[in-house]
Amino acid sequence: MNGTNATSTLVDRRAAVRTAPPVARRVRGMSDRAIAWLFILPTMVLLLAINIFPLIWAIRLSFTGLMANLPNPARFIGIDNYVDILTDEDLWTNFQITAHFVFWTIALQVVIGLGLALLINHKFRGHSFWTTVILLPMMLSPAVVGNFWTLLFQPQIGPFNYLVGFFTGIAPSSFTMIGSVALAPWTIVLVNTWMWTPYVMLICLAGLRSIPDYIYEAAEVDRASSLRQFWSITLPMVLPFLMLAVLFQAIQAFVMFDLVNLLTSGGPGSVTELVSITLKRAAFEKWETGYASALAVILFVTIFGAANVYVRALNWVKQQ
């Protein structure tokens, strides 16, 4: 009897499985995917609301002559804003100033950041402490950094001029970094390099730590010099990380606003007026909302296109 009951119970269970509702089977089969969408969907909706909608709205406004300080409704003017921007010689000058700032900032950050990463990678005594000290500028707010360096560059009370005068013999009150037409562009390059070089160092350090030790051991067996190891092993394997750092920092430098606004506000004259400063003046000083939207769209297309080409080059380097 017990064997018969067990057999009948097993048959009943198998029959229950075979006759289970197809909906239940579908739910069990798609449960992982459904749970994944359940977690991803809110984030996607938030990203669309924060990023895509403002972009579409800015594109719409770029074809209008909207003035935010006037109650008049937005008037459709076609591509007039884009024509005005692309034919404005002063704006092209600001683009050149921005390109100068981006180039020299990235060049200095790459050289200094890679050098610091190579130094920290040796793991000398106290390297953890010095790594933390080097990372301090990156942890500060741009507002704090801008005000801090503004005080340092003050001719009367700032220590920077006195330090330069101590080594060169130049009177501290005879020059000013922020107020000089020749020195002001290099001032924003210097401050931005000081603040963001630690970020490049971190990415390069991650690349150095990812290189297996046995490659260097094999090179030492072949009696390769340190310089040969650097050019043949270190630099090629760190290059993808370095290019990634260049991509991030180039985008950051191209849209830099807060630090430059606090240091020079685009002056003296317009020698440090980056395109972001021009955009801010058009939107919040002249209240030319349509014009500013068109300029923002041009900046977005420029950065997006350049980044897309650069990412293709980065993928090609990774495959080599």
C-alpha cells in the first residue's frame, strides 16, 4: 500500500507539472529579464527626463528669437541664430582661445600625471601619504579653488608674486597674473592643471598596476634597459588608459566655466573668454535665449562628434 500511495503521489505531481498554467511558465522563464527591466526602467526614465528632454527643448529654442526677459512669445526665425554664430569673428576668436586652453591643459596634465603615476608606482616609503596629498586638489570644489588661487595671485597680499620676486628679483607689485593680457591665459591653464592632474595620475596609475610583472621580468632577462622597457612595454600598455584620461579631461576643459569665471571672468578684455563664458553672457546677461540655445547645440555637436571620432581611435589602439 505504501508503495502504491507513493507511486500515485509521484504520478499526481508529474501531472500537476504538465498541466501547470502556461502563464506561470512564461513568468518563470522571463523572471530575470523582468527583474532587470524593473531596476533599469526608472533610471532610463530619469536619464531621459534630465538629459534628453532639455536637449530637445534647447534644439527647439535655437530656431527661435526668444528673449527670456521679455513677455513676448518665442518667434520662429529658422537658422538665423546659427548663421549669426558661424559668421561671428569674435566668437571664432573665443573658439581659438578655448582650443589654446584645452591643448595646453591636456598636454601639461598628461606629462605631469604620467610622471607622477610612474613615481608613485615604485611604492617608495611613504608613497601612500604622498598619493593622498597629490589627490587633494581634485577633492576641492571649483569655487574653493577659484577663490583660493585668486587670493594667491593678488599683487598686494598674495604670496605668489612675492615667491616669483624672491627667485627673479622682480618687484611683487610690478605685475599681476590675473590682470595681465599675456599671463592671464596661462593663469587658467596653471590652475586647471593643478586641480585635475591628479585625476590623470589615477587613471595612469591604474594602467601601470594592470601590467603583469612577468613582462618586465622577461625584459630584464633579455637585458632591456629601463628606457627600452618604458617605450616597448609601459607606454604601449598604458596608452589606452592615457587616451581615456585625455578624452575625459578634454571634454571637461572644453566646457570649463566655473573656474575661469571666478579667476578672470573672461578678462582682461576678452583674452580668457572661453566659449562657455560667451554662452553664459548671451543667456544670462543679454538674455538672448534662442541665440544661447543655438550656441549650446553647436558646442554639443562639436564635442559629440570629436568624442565619437576619438573613441573609434581609442578602440583601434586597444585592438593593437
